[in-house]
Amino acid sequence: MTLSGARKRYLRGRAAVRTVAVLVLMVALLLLAGQWLIYRINHVHVVDARIKTDMVAVASRLPGWVRSLAVEEGDAVTEQQPLLEIDSRELELELAVIASRRAVLEAETARIGAELDFARAVDNTELKLADQALAAARLELARQQLGLAKAAEDLQRLQGMTANAMVSAQQLADARHRRDGSALDLKLAENQSRAATAGRARAEAELLRQQVLAREAEVVAGRLAELAAEEQTLQLRLRDHRLRSPVDGRVARTFVETGEYVQAGQNLMLVFRPGSLWVEANVKETAVRKVQPGQAVQIEVDAYPDEEFRGTVTRVGYAATSEFALIPSPNPSGNFTKMTQRIPVRIVFDQPDSRLRPGMMVEAGIRVRN
């Protein structure tokens, strides 16, 4: 009887323990279920989310052989830091040829400038001499005109005196001779004046040589400007052979190796900013009405399951992800299966973390109610 009573008490004790354990388990399950329910009411939970960033594709504007790579995948780079170099020996030879052509044109410019200075000095002197000769010829012409007029007046006066026999025939002949000589001297002075005028015109014509030299200088200057533009183009192409980082960031991927031949426009590597990561969460269309910019987000990164990251909704997409599919899914047969679409939502991290990488899968809990 004693053993039986003890066994009964033991069984009753075990039953009580089981009952308490079941009750505790039920309470725990109810608490977990309540916590889960409250979370679901106050949050929109998204498992289809991953970390995104702006990938900057570095491409070549010119074809050529890759001479060297200055960085590797994962290296941190700064803006304008050299990334790779494409062989540019041909361009360097072309620049050397242009330098020699420029030297020849500069020498030609110096020669024309010297000739122009010499022509200006000579022409100015010739013009002054021609002006002096023309002035002297005009003075001589005026003097001869006066001499002819005087000789003609003397002859006329003597001819008036012959009626009274006051002038001998010899005097009259001498006066006529002086008049004729003065007429000849006047013609000679006129010829000298015309020659001086022609010399003045010739000196003015020599000035046109200065214009010819000036036009030659302009032609050479134009060729120099054209050569400078060609050199600038080659310098730009030479700079294009040395690709530099467009941003401060990190090299995500390289697509070429040293010695490979690349085409113009070919993507050579990808660079991104580690500080500009965000989460792209694809929210079901049935829940997107609850999501608004500015809402707080709890982020769980699969790579770090024991840590929680914080973020904020910054943008709600205006089109479903299916609209951007590369291969559309028409329904010509008439069979239709309704599928819930997803709307992309951008979430920005409150505190950037250098451990995060583009493409990592995350789960996001968007708090839609306080």
C-alpha cells in the first residue's frame, strides 16, 4: 500500500509537471504568436530584397592593346586615379611629327616676319625719297613756267619796239631764242615731274608687297592653328588611352587583362561607391499602399544574421518589376494565371557599413504603423 501510494503521488507529480510544461509552452507560443502578429500588423516584411548600388562602367573611347592594369578587383580608388593604360605609341609618333611640322611653320613665320619688317623699312624710305623727288620736280616745273612766261613777255615787248627801230634784229633773235629755250626747259621739267609722280606711284605699289607678306603670315598662322587643333585632338586621344576612375570608390569587377585588345566602347571594369549602398525591396502590390517615404526599416543581412541594421524608405517605385523584364510573358493562348506583382522600394541605410557588399540578400521590415 505504501509503494502504491508513493507511485500514485509520483504519477500525479509528473502529470502536474507535464501540465505546467504544456501551459508554459502554450503561453510561450501565444506570446510568440502575439509578437509575430503585432509585428505583421505594424510592419511590411519583405524577403525579396538585396543590396544595390550605382555601378559605374569604365569603358574605352578608343581601340587598342591593354598595356598595363594599375588596379585589381576590390581595390579602393580615388577620383582620377589611373586604372589602366592602352598602348599609345602610334599616337606618340604622330605627336612627334606634329611637333616637327610646328617647328617648320614657326620658322616660316619668323622668316616672313623678318621680311615684312625689312619691306616696311625699305618701303618707308623709298616713299620718303619719292615724295622729296616729286616735290623737287614740282618746284622745278613752277620755276620753268615762270621763266617761260618772262621770256615770252620780253619777246613781246621787244617786238613792239621794232617799229621805232629801237631794237636791233640781233636782240630780237636773242629774245626769241631765250623764249624757245625756256619752252624746252619747261617740257623737260614736265617730264621730270611725270617721272617723279611715277616714282611715287611705284613706291606706293611697293607697299602692296607688305600686304602679300601679311597674307602669307596669316596663311601660316592658320596652318599653325589647324596644327594646334590637330595636336589638341591627339592629346585628347592620348589622355583617353589612360583611363582614370570617375569616382571615389572601389573596383567591383575587371573584364580585361594585360595584353588583350579592346574595342571602342567596350566595358573594361566596374567601379562603385561603398558609401552609396541601398536596399531594393520588392514589395507585393497588395501591401505597397502601406509604404511611404520616410518610414523606418529594420534590415537583416543574411551574411550577418546576428546583427540588425537600420534604414529609411526614400522612394516607392512607379512600375512593377515585371515591366522591366527582358523577356515579356504574353498570353496568346487565353490561359491566365493571376500573379501578385512586386513594386521596387528603395531603402537607404542610416549608417553606412563597409562590410556590406552589392548583391547581398537581406530581409526588410518596413514599419508602417507606430
